[in-house]
Amino acid sequence: MKLAYVVPRYGLEVHAGAEHGARMLAERMSAEPGWSVEALTTCATSAATWENDYPPGTVDLNGVQVHRFPTTGPRDRRFARLSDRVLPVPETASSCDQETWIDMQGPRSPGLLDAVGATDADVVVFYPYLYHPTVRGLPLVAGRSVMHPAAHDEPPIRLPLFRKVFAAATALVFQTYNERRLVERLFPVASTRQIVLGLGVEEHPGTTDAARAALGLDHQPYLLYVGRVDDGKGTTVLARYFAAYKARRPGPLRLVLAGSVVHRPPAHPDVVLAGPVDEATKWGALRGATAFVMPSPFEAFSIAMMEAWTAGLPVLVNGACRPTREHCERSGGGLWFDGYASFEAAVDRLVADDHRARDQLAVAGACYVRRHFAWPVLIDRYRRFLEAVVSHR
């Protein structure tokens, strides 16, 4: 059986987002007996610019044949202005504006679309829904297409043009039940073959002492966020809430934001902007933190949450994000906030001298990950689902 993944970017340097999830699945499926896997992608690594960073051509990456094609160039500078006009009320956008928005969103790669149309794969997987390769590529192979939407409740998903994209997919793979409910509410997919799968966690070595030294933390307690430091990820709100918390609760607690900085939050002596960190430092930092915070209102799954639970941490999430709140509700492994008052109450529980509440949350979260997101279990379910899609076709 041959499987092809179509993603906007693919590589070891792409270690976050939907594309990282696609690579984790592709590599594990390539190890399954009787399966061969290829990835059709661009030469870009940055979703902000789509600049060509990799050379075009084919490479073998951990058992996956990766075919890279150049983009037509960086994202059009007019894209932000067009988004400001189209996305406030996406349902009313004209067909012309929608098509232009998708083209400007990118990444545009004629060679990639030609390869999608020419692939002899039994199943062609598109991941995620939002970008040009899925919107323009999926109709070329609709009869053997599987889409991992990685959808969350954001303005672009309400653009009417996505209705035909979702309706054309032969099968859908969701990461949470909330994602499935959102997609079924917006699109005519109730009769489309579906599975709620999620993603697995790959634990890495890393010591707390080494991470503390790398981050300059000494032995102070800290809350940890791992991901892009970006207004859209809720990090500015988190930093402001944390500053207000420290004004009301003076003490040694710090907040560490580990990841590339897009929007610098307000400066505070107890907020540490660590920048991007390697896997060993990340896992060491997770193992040494008091709790993990995911402030993003827009997450489709959040691998970082699963990593935090695997490392033995309780988590605190933005209650406006239905998928991450779903994880907390189903697992009993986390708390959520919907404003400063609930943030303060949750942090008080997490940093209390009596560790019982924190330990109970951490244990429940770890059990949830082992039960639902262990890679062998996931890959077995995923393989059988894809085989059923081919058999049904």
C-alpha cells in the first residue's frame, strides 16, 4: 500500500504545528509492513514567508521519500490587508476575494500540485485544511483523499470556499471530538468516513538541572509555556495575567516562555523569554516545572499538553479553546481559566505548598496520554482506518 502526505512544509526543522504531526505519522506508517510512504511538499520552512529554504528534489528522511518543490516566492505583502477586509465577516466574502485570499495565503507551488495529480499513491493525505496545497490539490485526487483538517474555531474556516473542500474529501481524521463537532456543524460531512485519532508523544531525555542552567533559573519554581510566543497563541495575555498575579502574590514564582518570539510580551522581571530550545532543554524544563500553561484560544490538539502530562505535570489551559479544555475534562489532568480571577484561583491551586491537588492532576493526565495517545495504539487504529478507506473505494 502506498501513502502520500501533502503538506505545506516538511522536515526536521519543522518541529511544531500540523506539519510536525504529519511527519510523526508518516515516519511511523513507513515502518509498517507492506506500506511505503512519500511526502509531497514545498521547499519552505517558514509559514510566515514561504521562502524557499530547502533545495528542490527528493531526499529520504527517516524512511519517508520527501519530494520538495519550490514555491513561487514569499507571501504577498497585501495578504494582511486582504485578511483585514475578508476575515471579520468571512461568510459574506465574495468568491473573488476568497480565491485571492487562498492564493495569497499560499504556499503556491505549481510543481507540488503537478506531483499531487501524478502520484500513484493508494491514499493521498492532506494536512491541514487551511493552506493552498490542500484547497487546490485535494480536488485533483478527491476519490482517494483523506484530510486531517487540524481545524479549530477561527475566521478562515467560515470562508464558503472551504465547504467544497471538506465535502470532496473521501475520509476525515480528527484530533479531538470538539474538532469533529465543529466540522460537522459547518460542513456536510456527516456521512463521510471519519475517525477521531489524535497524535502520539515521543519522549526525549533531558535533565532538570541542565535545563535550569540553560535558562538561568537556579532553583526557583516556574510555570512553563512551550510554543510560539505570539499574540495569537495567547502569550501576551498570559504574561499580563502573570504580572497581575505577581503583584498580588509576591514570591519566587517565574514564568518561562520557550519558543521563537513573534510578539514580545510586556517586560517583567519574572517573565523569562527563553527563545527556541532544543529537545533536551525542553524536556528537562518540563520535568522541572511546577505546571504547564497553554494560553492559546486556537489549538486543534496541542502536542505540548501531551508532552507536559508525559513529563508528569498538571496543565492549565485557556477555557475558550474547546479542544484543550476537552482534554482537561476527559482526563481530569488540568484546569482552565476564562479570565484573570479564574487564572489566579487555578495558579493558587497549582503552587500550593500541599502538593496533593497538583499530583492528582499530573497522574490523571499521564494516565490519559498512556491510554489514548500511545503510538502503537494510534498507528494500529490509523492503519486499519486507511485500509478501510481503500477497501471501501
